[in-house]
Amino acid sequence: MPRRPLSVARQVLVLQVAVVLVLVLASLGLAGYDAHRDARTTATVRAVAVARSVADSPAVVDALATDDPSADLQPYAERVRADTAVDFVTIMAPDRTRFTHPDPANIGKPFIGDLGGAPEGDIFTQEYAGTLGPSMRAVVPVLDDGDVVALVSVGITISSIERRLRDDLAAIGLAAGVVLGAGLLGAWLVSRRLRRQTHGMGELEMTRMYEYYSAVLHAVREGLLLIDPDGRVQLVNDEARRLLDLPDDVQGRLVHSLGLAPGLVEAALGRTAEADDLYLAGDRVLVVSSSPAEWDGRSVGAVVSLRDRTELQSVTGELDVVRGLTDSLRAQTHEAANRLHTVVSLVEMGRPDDAVAFATEELEVAQRLTDDVVGAVGDPVVAALLLGKTAEARERGVDLDVRGELPGDVPGRDLVTVLGNLVDNAFDAVAEVPDRAGRRVRVTLGGTAARPSITVEDTGAGLSEEERAHVLERGWTTKAEGRGVGLALVGQVARRHGGDVRVERSELGGAAFVVELGS
């Protein structure tokens, strides 16, 4: 079984730990080197300061004038050595004879080491191994009226410097340990968070997942949108861009800012799964399914799928018209059978003249209605639609009045969509009228060849101002059974022909839908 490669989180952890260790060790080394250098420099400066203080003391000059300078200078030098924490304070004659020394046995013996320019009045410093071992020392002249009458040498042994340096390095090491611990803790916390974000995958796994995911996303024929919990588009495939006319920079933008239909936006941001809802997006009728996406019980957004149902919706509308015509023909067949039975009965009763008059009247009424409708509408499909709606109106107790003529050359499919949906809505509106005599629907055809118009009015309850503002709103939505998108489809047809739809108050008392097909 092949060994699984390290996860991205673990690789980042190892890298961060290595970086932290290198930085801390390098800082520790530099700090140690700097502390070692500064310790010797500091010791030299302190030795010079102490030596100058002793050389400038009047007590030293006074003691040098006595017969036994050591008697006064030795206690003084020891007090200074103890107070300043240096390792020796030696006062000597210009010829190197010691007047003082930490070891009294060395008093009177010659000073060991270089004096540099001190006998000439200069300050001299050096590292030298004397009777107390290697030390950083300073030699300062004692002046009396400008003459060098003695020399003061102050030194700090290297062992003392190293001892103090070890104390400093311990503090530096402690600080480095704290920094190292904080760095390792931070690296672990970053790695832990990264492991949660990447789900413990390695870089190859993530690369393959992204490549396969992107390939699948763009290969499917459905439009796909992936939206995060904040409502921002994170991924979108080519089909979704086409169906929704999305810009190239859609990723990372809020769904609300894309100009989509309000209903479609609500579906995309919904917190419950929805399947096969119909929405209108521009000139397209879309079947939309949305589902919340979760990972380990945590919401990570939603997945929205889109399918184009525009052509299917148009064909379905025509099928509904044909089905309606079939029902109307069935009803008319039933009525024709009743009328034929009436004619036969009149003949059997010996009243042939009444039978002929009744049949002639029925034929004239039917022919006049047919002539009126066909004369008003040149398209046979639309004429058949209106004839069927007339028969349906009689069945439902509605007075359908068709007036005027429709100029211009508008495709029959679009006229069927407009007239079929508007007349059906008008029938539904007057169905609530209690008085059958008050159920009236009027279809007025007119306009010009460049801008034909269709007006459908009814005697229903009408629409409020708020309903008029939203009844044709983009994104008018319903469930997948296909009902409720009629008015949206009417608006779609009008826009496709460069026209518009207005909702007004009808003279009949209800609503009036005015559709103009042309610019």
C-alpha cells in the first residue's frame, strides 16, 4: 500500500518549526556573540572609569608625598576595588614599583605588563595575563601640576567577565526559550487551523480535487452556482453564465448585486432544499433546484442547478391551447348533439318549418361568430384559440367580447402566449363575480402595423396599486407544475418584440392588461 504523502497542514507545521528554530538559534548565536563582545568592551570602559577616578583623587597625591605611600594607598585601593567590583587596583611609581596590590606580598615588586603611553600622560588599555591571570586592564597617569607622579592600573579578570557573561547568556537563553515556545505554539495553532480548512489533504490531493472538480463543473450541461454562507458566488460554470448572462468577474460578488430576479435570489439563498421550481430570468424560463451544502454539520453555502426550459415552456403553452381547444370542441359536439336532437324532435312533431328556422338561426349565429373572429385575427391558430375561448366562456357563464382587428405580422406562437394567458387570467378574475350576468371579458385588438396592441379587460375585483407594481415583476415564480408564470411569459414576449405591458384600471371595473408589440 503506497504511503500517503504529508498533508499540507503537516508540511506547513514542519516548515514553520524549522524556520522558528533557525531564527531562534541564529538570534541566540548573534546575541551571545554580541554579549561576549560587549562584556569585554564594558569591562574595559569600567576599568578606565575607575582608574581615572582613583588617579584624580587628591588623597592619592597626598599619600605619594609621604615616606610610606603604601600605608595609606593600600587600604584606599582595596576599598575602591571592593566598591567598584573590579579585580585589582594597583597604584605604582613611574618606575613600575607597586604601592598597592590585592596580594600584599606583591607590594614593592615591579608591575607586570605594558604601560603604553601612560608614563607620558596618556590612557592605555590592553588585555594581558598578569599575576591574577588574563584581564582587561587600563593604565591612567596620576598628575601633579602636570607632572606624572604615579600610575594607576585597574583590571577585571577574564574569568570574572566570563562569569558575568554566563549570567547574561542564561537570561538570553531563557528569553530565547520563551520565544521558541511561543513560535512553536503559534505554528501548531496555524497548522491546526489549516488542517481544518484543508480537511487534512495533501497538496497533490487538493490539486487533483480542484482539477476534477473544475472539469466536472464545466462539463455538465446544467448550470451550476456555488454560493457561500455570506451569499457570495464562489464557483460558476459556463452554462450558468450563459443562462443568467453573468459577467466574467462574477466570482466573489454578492448574489444580490448580479441583477437577478428576486425570486431566483431567494431560491439561491434559501436554507431549505427546493426542487424544480420555475423562474423567469430575462427571456428564459429556468427550472431551478437548490440545496444547502453542509460539512461536518456546518453550513458551507448552497448549490444551485439551472436548466433552460424556455422552448419546452412555449411548446407546453401551445399544448395547453390545443388541449383547451379539444375540450371546447368536445363541449361544442355535446351542444351540437342537443341541437340536432331538437331539430329531429321538431320534425317528428310535424313542425318542419320550426325545425328549419331553428337550425338556420343556429348556423347563422355560429357562422357570424366565426366570421367575426377570423376577420379580426388573420392567423388561423389565434382565431382557433379565440373560438375555443368563446366556447369556454359560454360554458363558464362569461360574456367574451372580441373587438377590432390586429394589424401587423406577429408570430402565431407569440399571439397564443399573450392572448391565451391574458384571457385565462381574465376568466379566473371574473369567476368570483356572483352575478353571472356581470361576468364580462373584453378583448380589443388594434394599434398599427408597426405597433400592434392587445387589450384584455374584465369585470373582476381588479388589482391594488401594490399588486400592479409587482404582478409583472421579473422573477415571478411558482412550483414546477407550470402554473403562475403566464403573466411573466406575456411580459417576456412583449420585451422580445420591443414592446411593453401595462396594467390599468378597466372601464368594466376590473383590471385591464395592455400589451403593445413593437417599438
